[in-house]
Amino acid sequence: LRLHPCTLIFATYPEDQQAWWGPPHAAVVDEFDQGLENDGYGFLIEGAQYTTGLGGSAIPFTTAEQHRELMAGYANGSITINLTRERGGGQVLIDGDGQSMPIYSLTDQRDIDNMHFGLEQQARLHQAAGANQIFALATGMPGWRVGDDFEAFAGRLNRIPLRAGGAKLFAAHQMGSCRMGKDPAESVADPRGELHDTPGVWIGDGSAFPTPSGTNPMITIMALASRTAEKILEDAGASGRETSETVEARA
């Protein structure tokens, strides 16, 4: 199971950011997509929607007054994420009741280093753009304000635990839980997308990815689904099985 784990930085500016205007993902920074080891496992910095409800529940605060102040100025806020292509991952197990049970945690040190670096680079981006406050969504961690020591803040970002009680992690891209491959011991489906152990059953979505994609996966999923459909038609033709097209043509 791969998820493109993300951390999030929230920054406020002197003026209304109008984050409700235009496409929600209108800007992407790909400078760091090769990662710290230059191996293609890095991250993208992406702009994100307002997500007011999520922000209200996740922004760190110590008093009710501070929370009211932050939410009152939410229109001046800007949110970025670092969408990380991870080397590690999790798994989906089946519990005693036959229900799926996803398990995921960050354990690969290279992923942890990339995510910490991503937090720092997001903060530097906002500072350079003129933010007057910068917050990591991390329990108990004070934000940065104009006049504070920014390098000390950046150092704290690199020490945030990436787990419960630390930085809040986000994910929206479930991939690789039924990955394709030649070896049935290491994969669920063959390279065409047909299950190794159940002929006639095919997978054509993100769960078939052998590795996580290096960017948001929607176009890759569309391409894979189209390819899988072609393989299904090829297989039906080779085996003599009828498709809806052949039935319609004969009719």
C-alpha cells in the first residue's frame, strides 16, 4: 500500500489570498521531485484548497483566543503540501471477520528525511513570498512570526515526529495494494492486469501500480484503465470469448 504521504504548512499573509478562486491545484513546484538522493523518490510542493473545516481542527493553538484569531484571518491564509513519492509503504490485511484492515506507517528513513525536507522547503517558500505567520500542523509546535528566528523554526520542522502526536499526515492517493508483476509471490496481477490466481478477473486502477507514481496519479490511472481494457479485448479475441461488440455485430 502506497499513499503519497503529505505534510502541510499553513501561512498567513497581509492580504486576502482568495484561495477559493480558480483551480484548487493551480501551482506546483517540481524542484525537489528527484529527492535528497536524486533517485526519483522526492516530493512536489502543491497549492491546496482552503479546507476550512480541516484547517480549523488541525491548526495548532494553545488558547481559544488564539484559535479565534487564526480562524478570523483564515481568508488571508495559504496552504501547501509536500506530496511525497515514498519508498516504504504499508499493507492491507484481512481481519478475522473478513474485513480489510489497512496498516501504514513511515518507517523508511529516506522517506522521513524527504518529508522533513519538504516541510522546511514549504516554510521557506512562504517566508520568501512575504508570509507574516507560518505554521506546521504539528501538536504543540509554535508557529513562526515575522521577527522570530526563522532558522531556528526550520530546525524544529526537521525534528517533528512524523506520527501520532507529531505532524499531521495526509493522503488521498491509494496505490499498489494489488500490484502487477510477473512473480505471483510478489504481485496480485500479471503485467497485463489479470489476476494470477483468478483468470478473467482484471485490475485497472491505482491499486495495480507496481510503485507509487511521481505525481498525482489520475492521468496514469486513466491510461492504465485504457490499457487494461485493451488487454481484456485482446484476451477475449485470442480465447474466442464474446464481447459486447461481437454480440452486437452478429445481431
